[in-house]
Amino acid sequence: MQDLDSVLKSLGATPTILAAVVKAGAPPRGQEWGGLEVASHLAIADRRYQARFVAALEGRDPGDLGGPGGVGVVGEGSLSDFEDTRARLIAFVRSLSPEQLETMVPHPRLGDRTLGEYVRHLVYHDADHLEQAARAATA
């Protein structure tokens, strides 16, 4: 995947951007998630995607690990939890060979895609939720 470095750079920037949103201190409003809710959600998503990737690489059916997930316990540690989870996901992806990035990863709702395609998908997932947190911060 020739654009892997730029994809991982984008994924690595998300915690910093989200920290700025959290610093703005805006609480969630209505159905919108604030920065801490987004951090919690993205940490859950990263753990689930990495588990799905590992299962596919090991030739196991990942089953339904759930979608990206909702929001877990939200608090002061939500952002640092996401930062740690994202760093582990990036290190994991960096450790993969080009052949491993072409491994098909089944998903019950999103369909079968290569591992590399799912990593690129996470950039768009991040962007959607960063926008959501920014809306809450500017409300």
C-alpha cells in the first residue's frame, strides 16, 4: 500500500486534533458527542478493528466483534486511552508486510475488504467524528 505512511500520519494526528477539541471544553449537546465521547468511541473502534485484523491474519473468522461501537465510560482518561490505543494500532499496522495488508478482512455489515482498505477507511471514520466533536465545541 504505497500511501500507508500518509494514512498512518493522518491516523496519528487524530489524537492531537481531538485533544485541542477537548481543551476547548465543550460538553456534548443533544445527540452530538463532545471530544471525550469521541475519544472513547475511537478507542473502542481501534481495539475492535485490531482484533478483527489479527483474526483475519490468523485465518480465523473474526465473527461479529460489533461495529466501531458506541461510547464507553467517559472521563478524564478517555483521551489518554485513545492516544494509547491509537499508538498500538499504528505500530501494529507498521509491523505488517505488504502481503499481510492485502489479507481479506470480513465484516458482517461493511463487507469484505483488504486490511489496507480498512486502515484507509479509519481515516474517514476519524474525520466524521472529529467533525462531530468540533460541532459540539462550537455550539
